[in-house]
Amino acid sequence: MLDVSLLFKIGATGILIIIIDKILKSGGKDDIAVVANLAGVIIILMMVINLVNKLFTSVKTLFQF
Amino acid sequence: MYGGRNMIKIIGCVVILVASTMAGFIYSERLKYRVFQLKEIQRAVYQLQNEITYVHALLPDAFKSIAEKSKEPIKELFNKTSELLTNNEYENVYAAMNSAIDLTKEKLYVNSDDINVILDLSKTLGESDIQGQNSMFSLTIANLKKQITISEEYMNKNIKMYRSLGFSFGAMLVIALL
């Protein structure tokens, strides 16, 4: 079964990244805001990479006769 | 439901959150200290000008008397300069001031631009007549005023940002570890 807590984690991370982006942009540090956004995307990718890997392997086993 | 392990987890999260928020606050305090120290230096430079133009004091004595009237860490900076000048270890005021700044560096929150303004003043101290030094003093004070305006603007802009950034990074860490 899919773990629901992962969804909540991703949602909370997204909200926090939006807040950090707003704070940095209001402080006039637009370039750092872009870097923070990228870091957030990477963090979320790291969270879901296991699931993606599982999906690919299950698709692969599906086509193995 | 809330067993021992869960309790420890929650306490750890709170500790991380508090620590990162504190780090943000402490970092934003540095900006305040910079403005405070620049104002203290400005006042000290005015007093040094008085010591030189009206009292005609010798430079080590002038530095000593303005050190007595200043607060830490500016007090220590001028005390060190006075000591180094009295001991005759250095060729000129610039060299003495430079090593005094090196000695008190970890207590000074001013950046290299601010330090350059003071070092520029020390390059001409004791090497010209009162009129020449007075013109150098007015240049230094104008530069210091500019630095104070810049640092105040920077403080107002960034003090809130650093505080909320500290909290946000703490919350990020907690979510990543949860």
C-alpha cells in the first residue's frame, strides 16, 4: 500500500519552499531564491526516487515473459 | 499512542526547530551590531579630531583618551593602537592600526569597506599639519556616514529575512528527518 505520510511530507516541503522563496524575493535576493527552489525540487525528487524506481522495476517485470 | 520513541522524536524536532530559529536571530543580531559599532567609530573619530585640533594631544595619548570614552569593542581597538604606538614597534600609524584591527578582528562586526575607511584616516594621521588632518577627518566622517546609511538600509532589509529563514530551514530539516 502507498504510504500516505509521504504525500503529506511532499506537501509540507512544497509549502515551506514557497515561503522561503517569498522571503528571499522580498529581501531582494532573487538569485538565491532560484537556487532554493531548485534545492527544493531536488529534495522532493530524492523523496520519491525510491517509488519511481519501484514503478520502473514493476513495469519491467510486467513485460518479461 | 505517544510511546517513548515518539516522545523522543517530537523533542528532537522541537530542539532542531528552536536551534535553527535561534541561529537566524543570532545572525540578524550581527547586522545590528555593525550599525552600532559604526556609530561608535564615528563618535570616536569626532573626538579624535577634537583631541588633535584643540588639545594638540600626542597620538598615543589621543587614542588612549578616546578609548576611555568608547564602549567595547571599539575601546579595545583604540587601546591596542595606543599601546602599539607607545611601544614604538611600528613605523607609522597605519601599520599599528592595521595590526590592532587584526588583534580585535573577531569582536568587530564591521566589514572590510568600513575598516578601509578607518585605515585611510590612519594613513595620514601624524603626517601633516592640523589643516591637512582636518580635511582628512571631514572626508573620513563623510565616508563613515555613507557606510552607516548603507548598513542601516541593509539591516532594515535583511533582519526580518534572516529570522524567518532560520525558522524555515529548521522546519525543512524537521520534515526531511520525520
